[in-house]
Amino acid sequence: MARRGKKKGRPVSGWVVLDKPVGMGSTEAVSKIKWLFKADKAGHAGTLDPLASGMLPIALGEATKTVPYVMDGAKVYRFTVGWGEERSTDDLEGEVTRTSAERPSAEAIRALLPKYTGLIMQTPPQFSAIKIGGERAYDLAREGEALEIPAREVEIGRLELIECPDETHAVFEIECGKGTYVRSLARDMGRDIGCFGHISDLRRLEVEPFTSEDFVTLEQLEAVAPPLPPKPADGETAPKPDLGADAGRFAALDALLVETVAALDCLPQVALSDDAANRVRLGNPVILRGRDAPAEADEACATLRGRLVAIGAVEGGMFKPKRVFTG
């Protein structure tokens, strides 16, 4: 008996720059977005803890090929540290492990910030996705194992104290590179000051190249998503959806997508003619025309009327595609 192929979704491509609500996990958010768009594939660029809110860039279709470029981008967070308690997870979810009656002054906090700016060594939290011996640290930590997680180098471009709303809390804003754990920062600052600390609120504001102007909420997406077809009566078979014929029903939803090429602001971009774009889509190199065209580039992206065609290299004024995009 022939095996039935897995039903595929729409070949829609682009980025959903989701303003993830507190309480929703990153995997859950991706599944929800994939379902709303009826997309054939989806993935996210950078996990955001369930207790955190804010920017979770989700790639659909061909945009999943550009996820690594967004993963490498700088990130901006606004976060609140609660002083006087250290917790097992370094945030509100964990058990209290250490306490102190001491509370830091704003002057003491500001004096500490230069230590956490630039290239620093940081030890990830016990409850993190770091792999230890092939297993996730959070899985081992939940089993009660004491973990020795090695410190690693991370880069913090900016760390500012925004306000101290009361003696027990301080609000910060940070711009940091890939792999930085804000929870570790709260833990380490609390230890240095001598009062202990944990994250009580965390919101991601930016993931380069996306900004808050690109934000879209679940409520906005659900408001324009096509309604579900009526449930078939008893004994009736639900009609198979014709995703191609129904493409117009998704127009309002698709309008909220950010173009795939937006993820590649870090690369030189070259504009192609229709003929050159057709050649590149077939995997052929093309000579670049125009005064501003780069002569050499280890990596560049080619576009046709603002839409991504391929990622490749420029050698001797010729664009050589390495990864071609169909949508």
C-alpha cells in the first residue's frame, strides 16, 4: 500500500516579528504562527523564556534560510532585577537559594556597570539550553545534578541603569551579542554588590536588524486571519483545503509579514535585472552592472525589485549564487 505524503501548508515566506506575551514558550509561539499562516515551515531566531516578553522573530518558508543571520545580530533588553534573593533559575520561576537584607544604592549599581561592559566572561545559568555531555543543562538541573558549566566570552555593548523604582528593584537596559544571558548578569551583579539578585521582569526590545516598529501581536494576527471552515456534520467528510485557490483569503495576514531580505541588512546588496535574476535562480553566475556594484565580497545578497533572489559571493565583479530563494 502506498504511503501517503505529509500534507504541506502554504509556501508563504517572510518574517513575523512577534511581540511574544509572558507565559508563552518560543516553541509554542512558532507553532501558533505556523498554524495561523498555514505555512509549510517555520522557525525562530533566538529563544525567549516563557517568563519573558517581547521580540521573537519567526521565519516562515524560505525565510528560515536566513535565521542564522538574525541569530548573530545584537539584541536589546529592558529588564528588572529584584535584590535580596538569589534563585535556582535566576528568575522568578525558581526556588530561593540565598537571601540578604542588604540593598544597593543607585551609586553602587552605577559603579559596577563598567565591569559588565565590553567583552566579559559569563557563566550561563544552571537552567539553560547549554549542552553538558550532550544533554541540556536544564534537563540535568531538573534531575538535581550539580553542574559545572564553563564560563564563556560574551560581548555587552551597552548597559545602563534606567531607574530604581524602590530599594528592592532596579531597571536596566542592555545591548548585547549572541549567547549573553541576562539572568546570569542579574545573578553576578547581585553577588558583586553583596545583596544577591534575580530577574523579576524581562522584555526583549530589539533583535538586529528588526526594531519595535516591526512588532506585531497575536491579537493583530488573529484579527485578520481567515476564519476556520465550518465543522462538517456527522457522517460528512471535511473538504480538503485548496491553499492555492484560497491565497486571497490570506492577503491581510500576509501583509503583516516583513520581507525575507530584511534579515540580511548585514550583507552588501546587489540589484539584478529580470534576466540576471532568472539566470541566478538557475544557479548561474552573472556579471554585476552599475557604478555601485561591489567588485569583491565574501558574502552578498542579490535582489529583484526588493525581493530576495539569492545569497552568494562576489568575485571579480561577478555574483556567484550559493543559496537560491524561490519566494
